[in-house]
Amino acid sequence: MPKIPAPNHPNFHPDRDILSLAAMKADYQTLPDRAQAADWSRVDIAIALMVQEAENNFLAMETAIVLAAPKPH
């Protein structure tokens, strides 16, 4: 499996999240096949990926709520 490329932008670069997703895309796309080769069932894999996605969405919503919250006076 090829090595994931290292970041080539500073930590707070505005495109860093997009660049990190692009760097990991190939590994992420092969994850179900690799998990199945390790004897995880397709159902186990699907549930794990859905739980991870739900957690990511929850964290994104939580962050948006905090950022949109009014500042106390």
C-alpha cells in the first residue's frame, strides 16, 4: 500500500482539511476491502462506517452551534 503523503501546507491553511481528505482518499476507499479481508463482515463494516460518519456529523454540528452562539455581555 502506498504511503499517505505528508502535509505540505501549514496547520491553519484554509484548504488543509480538503488536502488531508484528498491525501487519504485512496486508503479510505480500500478500507472496506481490507476490513473484509481481515474477516469483518460487510454488515460490521457498514455499521462502523455509518457510526463514524454520524460522529463526524455530530461534531460538525456541535462546532457550528458553538461558533454561532451569542457572546455573553
